[in-house]
Amino acid sequence: MTFGIDRLLADPDLRRPLQGRRIALLAHPASVTADLTHSVDALIATGLDVSAMFGPQHGVRGDLQDNMMESPDFTDPVYGVPVFSLYGEVRRPTGQSMGTFDVMLVDLQDLGCRIYTFVTTLLYVLEAAAAHGKSVWVLDRPNPAGRPVEGNILNAGWESFVGAGPMVMRHGMTLGEMGHWFIDQFKLDVDYRVIEMAGWQPDAAPGFGWPTDRVWINPSPNAPNVNMARAYAGTVMLEGTTLSEGRGTTRPLELFGAPDIDARAVIARMHAIAPEWLHGVTLRETWFQPTFHKHAEQLCHGVFLHAEGPGYDHQAFRPWRVQALAFKAIRALYPDYPLWRDFPYEYEFEKLAIDVINGGPALREWVDDAAAQPGDLDAIVQPDEAAWIDARRPHLIY
């Protein structure tokens, strides 16, 4: 298959509308061609006038580890063009930065999850382009989590930088498709184009969204592989808890644990509460000691999620429910466990982080209600999942 950037580079007819126009590139370390040339180098080599670059959260260079670590603006040392941070003093492009280009090319590898902030950055770019009369092209890339849909739709009034609009947690769209949905949802008048992929088969084994012959490059520092991308719609909720999500280890957001839980007991209780939610994934007991972040330098007993190997079933695996079930098991085993982390999360200071992540309090309330059963959570989210499948259908390209 061929990614959008590679199609653009290979086809002069696709590039012709860009000739004589100033080009901005929104990119990060995974913005590379099939031969691993960074997109900015490849675009300039074709003779296009790249007049500016923009970086999302974690920066163009992908150097900043954690949330709420801001990137500065700077001048690119190779090409001398300005590099504007969209996760620094501003989250939205400013009028000054919008004056540096005519067309913005968005070449970001996404993870297919509402909370992954590149989704929100795309919306902000589209809104700024509509306001300033600029064009936006998405050079499309695969959604490594594929097409499955899961989670509740974000509640009205719960919009944030990790919740751009009324979509479910695991949305099952590419960024190019998401741009079409944003334009329709928010009634944006913007010149928008998607340079589509060729040959993407999101339901085909063995990659189920990610072509196995394509090198994986971290789009953010703690996105190390496809297993993480598949699990992320669940494991990202750990950021709103006191449990370690594995930051400070080599396998972040693929596991969870703490010094004061019995992981074997947690796994057993998960199987006892909702075995039907554990289809398609293998849970493995593990031990780890983070070098930084939560529980740094402490030995943690934990659970590793394997969305890979012989036990993986792409259609059956439901990472959001798996992680919710883990919280439920911990609450059942340790009723007074201080599970929810109370701290400012993505610049939301008045709401619990777990609620910001989920776009409402429903999941937390289900976990904390000792009488609540798995079917009660299904009853909340299944209508949302069905509604999202219908809402996204007109905007699917592949």
C-alpha cells in the first residue's frame, strides 16, 4: 500500500496545485516517506516552497515526554523556516503564523483515539484555515487501531484538548476522514483535500490497519509500537489514575500496575466479573520498576495487555472495556483504593482527569458503584457506539 505523502511525491499531477504557493507542513518524527526520509526534506526536494512548519503536542522533534510539557517556537536550523508550536504558548494557529503560508499539509501519524491530541489539533487547524481563507490538505496515513469503534460519545460541555467533539473514544477513522467529519459537524467553510492512501485494507490480517511491511516510528515518545496503538483507547485512561501506565519503562501504555496491588488477583477478578469483555486479548502478569513518573523506582506488580500474537482477535478486542474492567476489579478487591488521580489534566483544572478523558463521569461512576454490572456499562455505551458508526459512515473514504 502507499501512504498519502508517498502518493503526493510520486505524482506530479497531485503536486501541481501546490506549485507557486507557500506550503506549511504540520509534522512530527513519524512524518516520513516509505524510505524513511522526513516529509519536509522530501517535499523541499521536489521543489515545493515550504515556508513554515508546525508541530503538535510533543513537538516537531517529538522530544517532550509527558503531557503539559510545552514546545517553543524556533527556526529550523537546516532550512531557516519558522517552526510554530501548537502545544506551547498557543494550541490554535495564530494570525501571525497563518500569514506564513497558503496551503497547510497535515502529515501526522495518528492512533485512532479521541484523546490523542493530534485529532483536536486538526480541528483547530481547520477552524483557523476557515477564518483566514487558507487551504488544508491531509496526507493520509493508516489508523493502526483499524475500524472497530468503542466507548461513549463525549458529552456536550465536556469538550477539551483531549475531546474535540461528540465522538467515541476509539473512532476507527483516519485523520483524512476525520477532517471531513469535522467540516460537516462544525459547518466549516474551508478548502479541504485529502491525498488518499492507495491499497489500505483496515480489516485485513495480519496488520488490521497497519501494513506490516512499513516501519513503525513513534508519533509521540510513549507510542512505541502497534500493540500500544491497539490498546491505547483503554490504557490512556490510566493517565487519570494513580496506577502506573508504564511511563518510565520501555513499554508505556501497554501495561498497568502499582506497588500495592496483586496483579494475579486482579486478572482473576477481571475474568470473574466479565469474561466476555476479555475476548481477543491476552493478559499477562508482569513486574516493572518505572525509572520516572508514577511509582518511580518502586517495584510494581502489573498486567500486560497483548493485543498481538495467537490470542489476538481484532474484531473481538475491546480495549476500553478491558481497562474499565481492570478498574472494576481493583475497586472490588480494594474498595478504598485511591484509584482516581486528582490533578490538572490537559489544562482542565475543575474536573477529575478520568472524567475529562472519558468526556463525562459515566465510566468512573460505574466503577465506583459496587452494585453496577457489566451490562449497565454496555447499556450506556452501546447506543453511542451504534450512533457513531452511523455518523461516521458518510465520511469514510476506504
